[in-house]
Amino acid sequence: MNFALVVEWLIKGVVLVLILLGGFAYLTYYERKALARIQVRIGPNRAGPWGLLQPIADAIKLIFKEEPTPARADKLLFILAPIVTLVPALVITAVVPWGPTMTVFGHKLTLYIADINVGVLYIMSVASISVYGIVLAGWSSNNKYAMMGGLRSTAQMVSYEIALSLAFISAILLAGTMRMTDIVEAQKSIWFVLLQPVGTAIFLIATLAEVNRPPFDMPEAEQELTGGYHTEYSGMKFALLFMAEYDKMIAICLIGATLFFGGFREFWFLANTIFSVDRMPWLGPIYIFIKIVILLFGMIWVRATFPRIRYDRLMAFGWKVLLPLSLAVVFITAVGIILAEQVNPLWMWGIPVVSLLVGVFAIAMIDRELRRKDYARR
Amino acid sequence: MRVVEPVVELTRGLWTTLRSMFEKPVTIQYPEQKRPVRPRFRGRHVLKRYENGLEKCIGCALCAAACPADAIFVESAENTDEERYSPGERYASTYEINMLRCIYCGFCEDACPTEAIVLGDNYELSFTDRRQAIYPKDMLLEPVADVTMLTPQKTEPGVYTRSVPEMKDPSD
């Protein structure tokens, strides 16, 4: 191990963490502005030009806020929980490449911290750690609402993690590797969203539940739970939980962009032009940034549109619709790849067609269920 | 397309919110930009004056009697021609309204025989202290155009002889 490499890792790690923390601050701003525009308002515009200093004002307020610890709370876990929630949200991005390998001053610079050959597996395992933080936050607060929020969160995240992992698997199968850089390279000719649209849809829905975003923000349903697992938190500890939530959003959009939307590869209409990342490697981070911003807008847009769904229906949707559907999608993908390899490469296009048919079948089943007369009573 | 109706409806919802993004914001930048109040808006009270500067209030305390919240306190004193505050026999030497008690019902306005108290259009009534919530007479009185109109005024004897000044339309 040479010393320069360690220094390079350290610098890249610090830069990534700074990007994520700054990204969190400006994601809150982005969300507030976008929500405001959807609700025909202006949004924050007082602090600085166009309200750009609003996140800084919020941060200062949160730092100087009093931080009471509830009586008979488990103090150690109460302090540990926000950290346990935040750290996975930060370290999960370590394996995701932000751009291709570049040559800077004769030195090969890679825009990822670690290029491990089980990258997707790493992501799945780290993503499930953040459940612990939320459960511990709920449990250690010694508050029944926080406890309920934490429990809901566990059940929801565990349920949707299966569908999420199966959606990951469809991308892994298509790429034939778990290494993130290879997955991106495999999407050079065609994005996986076109080869596996249903898998992408499952991924996008499951991530909403995974990061507790509306309409699946059951753990913090403020009308029912007065804030859920972070009811008792304030000041910087609350800020950490909040930061974890938004960093998870960024991380999951980054992963989604990498797995299904071509990662740092250029948009399809820019392929083989001067703006291709093969010609201009430094455009890679810009492309993935644009993709993240678009995916984040999708999350904000969904939040502004749909009401929170009832808890039992959320679970029913996760277990009865998404899980069978994602299993079917993985099966179809695997069969399609075998047929493409053994019989005819055109069978590759059987994957999206059959998946879409199965998706329509699933929607038809939901429709049939919703039309049943006794549905409202249950 | 009955089968995919759930998706169609969800898409319709998304389309509605996306379309509203391109509407003009309804926000009014409040401290800089104020929306005019309605004609019958009941805001902070104003004690009116006659054109010559004399106060309309004659200190009868009917407003205090009418007040359901007991927010008004009136103490009256006698006018003299050397020191005349109002055209009537008496005037309000103390007139206080507790803005924390006031419910802005406008009964004082209805009770006033001389139309001296009127609920104006000022709604920016914030204070940092309970004592600041009590508005004394000098805060409630309508400002005057020039100094000679300030009360008390020195008037010629025999001009103001009525105990209650004459009104233009008493039925109003």
C-alpha cells in the first residue's frame, strides 16, 4: 500500500462527504422551492438572493437549539441512533462511480472511492443498516409515538427491501456483474431502463418506501405519530436524522441513476458526439448530477401529488404486488438472457415486452381488487 | 384501457401538479407589499376628531358598557372653555383599550352616540409585553393636520352649550 494512494482516498472521501452534506442542505432548498412552485407559491426567498442562504440559516438555527433528552430515555442509544442512521447514508455512496477514469497531470484519477467487485451487494447490505438507526431512535426515546414510528419503519423497510433487492438483481443479471463501474459500462449501448422498465419502476417505487418519502412516509406520519421516530429529537441530533433522510435520497438516486439510467454515461442522443464521456471524461460527473436532479425532482413531484397511503395497504402492496412482480421480473430477465445467448440476440427484446405484459397484469389485478365491493369495508 | 386505469389516474394526478408548476405564484410579499383590507374590515380602533380638531368622544363610556370583552376603560372629566377637548359637556380624560382582550366585534362602534370610535384598517398589532397591549388615548386618537388643532383648545364662551354635540344624522 503506498502512501500517495491513501492520501488520494482520504481526499476523495472528504470531498464525497462534503458533497453529500452540501447536497443535503441544498436538497432541502430544492425540495422547498419545487414544492412551493407546485403549490403555486414562491418558496424561500428571504435569506440571500433567491433564498439561497436559507439552508445556512436553518443550520445555524439547528446548531444553537436546545437539545433536551427525554426523562428515562436510553441516553447512549439516544445519542447513537442519529449517527447510526447517518453513517450508512454516507458510506453507501463509496462504491458508486461519479465519472470515468481520468488522467490528471499524468496521474490516473478514478472518481470513486472503492471499486469492489460486489458493489451492489455492498449497497444492499449497507442500506439495511440504516433501519437500525431509526428503530433505535424510536425505541430509545421512551415515547410511544416514536416507538410506533420506529416499528413501522422496520416493517416497511424490511418489506420493501426484498422488492428493491430483486430490482437490483434484474440490473445485475443484465450487466452480468456486481461491480458498479462494469454495470455502467454495460449500459454503453442501451440503458437498462429500456431493457427492464418494470424493474426500474419497482426500484423507483421501492426506494420511496425505503427512504421514507411520501406517499410511503409512514414512520413519520405527523398526523398520526407527531413526527414518528424523531419526535423527541431536536437541535443537531434532529438535524442528523434529517440529514440522513435527505442523504439517503441523494444516495438512492445516485444508485438508481447508475443501475438503470446509464450512470455517468452520456445521454443517448449525445452518444458518439464530442460530448460523449469517452471524449470528455470530465463531463461524467455533470451527467450523473443532471440525472440525480431529475430523479430527485421525481421524488419531490410524487410527494406533492399523492396522499399518504394507509399502513395495511402499504404492506399489502409491498408483499402482494411488488414482491411477486419483482420475482417475475427477475425470472423473465434471466430467461431472456439465456435465450439471447443460446438462440438469438433479438430475444433480449423479449425481456421488456414480457415484463411490461406482466406489469400490466399486475396493474389489472390491483384494479380488480380495488373494484371489489367489499374493499372499502376492509 | 380499463385495465391500466390505476396508472392512468395516477398519471393524471401527476400531470395536474406539473401543470400547476407553471402558474403564476399567488404569493404576496407581505411586509413590502400589502393587500388592501375589505371596506368593512375591523382593525385597530381610531378615536375620530371633528374638522376643527376637537375630539368626537364625549367620555360617555357607552362603548365600555357595550364591550363584551370588557376591553375598554373610560374616565371622563368636565370641559371648560379655556381647556376644551370635545364640543360636549365632558370629554374622556382617560381612554384605554386592552388589545389583548378586544375581540374586534365592533359593538363599541355601534354604541357610540357621536361616532367617535371607529374600527380602522390597521391589523399589525404586535407587542412584546402585556403592558404594551393597552393602547392609551394618545395612541388611539386620530392625528391632526396642524398644531393649532390639537386639544385642549381655547374656545369662546357660548359656542358649545350642548351636553351632547349635534349630529348630522342621528338615525345613522
